[in-house]
Amino acid sequence: MRFGLFGSAQANGSDLGAGIGQGFHDYIDFNVEAEALGYHSTFLVEHHFTGWSQVSATLNLLTYLAARTKTLRLGTAVMVLPWHNPVLLAEQAATLDVLSGGRLDFGIGKGYRHSEFTGFCIPSEEAEARFEEGLEVILKAWTSEGRFSHHGKFWKFENIVVEPAAAQRPRPAIWMGAGSEPSIRKVATRGFNLLLDQFAGPDLIRQRLAFFQSELKAVGRSCNPMEVCVARDFYVAKDQKDKEDAIERLNAARQRIIDVSKAPNQSGGSHILAYARSGAPDVSSTLIGTTEEIHDKLLALNEAGVEYIILSALGGSRHSLRQFANEIIPEFNSDHAADRGKRLLLV
């Protein structure tokens, strides 16, 4: 199995934070250590207008991280396309790819927080159309030979060439968050990689992976398990009390996200809102507990077909980062994992 990181950062690390939730410099140091411990990647969110000092200039922070690392893949999870001029975004992302030596994993999404749509004065009803047009322009910017023009509903560009060219050819890998069958089908048909959220349990993950594989087969794409990653909140607890305290902190962070995401009189929505119809989402899918409990949950995910997991370390715990790397990762990247795979084939 492959393991990376997923989460946020805050300029002010003293406040309660979603995801990693620490100061920007501490976030950089955290990821530098993660690279040394053998983590494969880090995926950083984008958010605005919370009042929590959350990371908003995602590509800027990743560019700084690129200068401090050598092998760590640098992912966005996700850049919200409706917020961005697609040409400027294509230029900035390509610059990061060049400076990092081709380490960019470009995760994209439509956005789900009511407070962000309101703050940008963009009707949420336009999210899909803005996403599609922005994506069209970015793909054109990264793959066109020479200059191009675009005349769309939201954006117009005349006789432009996007510079620099990305280091990865024909373009950086594009990761797209999806959960419903129509959205998963789009990921498969477009040749993108699939990001699955941190809330769905193993049974639902299994169903989504099976559907993705069937859609890949329908369009003649081979199935590479490393082109699908599953996000998970995690924390290695010292004892039961430590575990309960960690879950309480996670629930508080999740409730704060729900509060800024939900529109007035709204009954549901995408991402966290789809799992929060009766309070905060169930924590049973998280990797919070003792090393033995986390191992068993990872085994269930692996048996569901998951090979790549990105981890959001609750509270930016260095203890969890190190203990997971030293005690859990080897169990899934060793002869133990090979033996487990043989057993599954024999069942």
C-alpha cells in the first residue's frame, strides 16, 4: 500500500483546526519529516473566508514546500475551479510543476461551502458550469500546441499561449473528487485519477471502486490502483481516553465545517454535508485508535480494494505521524502484505 498526507494548515496554529491545523511553517516542517519517514505525497486543501486563518493560497504554500523537499508528491485536494481565472491557475500550477521537477498532482473540485460561494458572490447554481468551463480552458492551456483562443460563458481569452509548459507531459496528473456514479463516470471517461472522501466506510468504498473499474473497462482504460486514493482522518491514540478525546476534537472540527458549508434551510449537499443529515458524520470510518485498531481498519480497506490512502493527522500530531510510519506502514509494505495478498487470492 501507498500512504500520503491530506489536510489543511493555519497561519495561527493555536486555534482548533480542521485537518492538520497548525502554523504554515510548522506545516512545512511536518511534511519535510513525513518525506524522511517515507510518506509518498501530501495533498493540501483550499478554503476561504472562514476566519480560522486557513490556507487559501494553496499553490504558494506547496511551492515553498517544493523547495524544502525532493521526492514528496505535491497535491491539491482540491483547487476549486469556480473561484479561479483558469489561465492564471494553469500558469501557476505549471510553474509549481516545473520548480518541483514534475511532482504536482493537480486535484480539482466544484466547491461545497455556502460561505465561499456567498463570499465570492458566485451563485452555487453556477458551480457545475464554471467548473466545466474552467477545466476546458486548463486542459487546452496545458495541451495546445502554440496559441489558442477561448470564448465561453464566463471566460474569454484571445490568441494566448500559457507559459511555462508543465514539466510532466502531456500534462500533470489530474485528480478529481467524486462519489456519485455520474461523477465517478466522468473521472473514468476523462482519463483522470479518482479522489474518494474520508467519510465513506469500506463497503461503500468497495462499491465505488467496482463501479470505477467497470467504467474504466468500458472506455478501454487499464485499472491502476495507485490512480485512486482514499482520504482518512487518523490519530494513533495512547489509550481509550486519548482516543475519546481525539474523537471529540474531530467532531468539533467537523461541526465547524458543517456550519460554514450549509446554506440556510438546506437539507443536504455534497462532501461532508452528504454524511451529516443527523449531526456530524459517523467516526467509524476514521483511523483513530490504537495501532492494532488502525491496522484492522486498514486491512478492511485493503480488502475492499484500496491501495493508496492519504491521511489527515488530527491536530498535526508528530507522534501519530512517526508511530504510523514506524509501526503500521511496514506491515502493509512487507512480506506480511505479500502473504496477505496470496491469502486473498486463495479465498
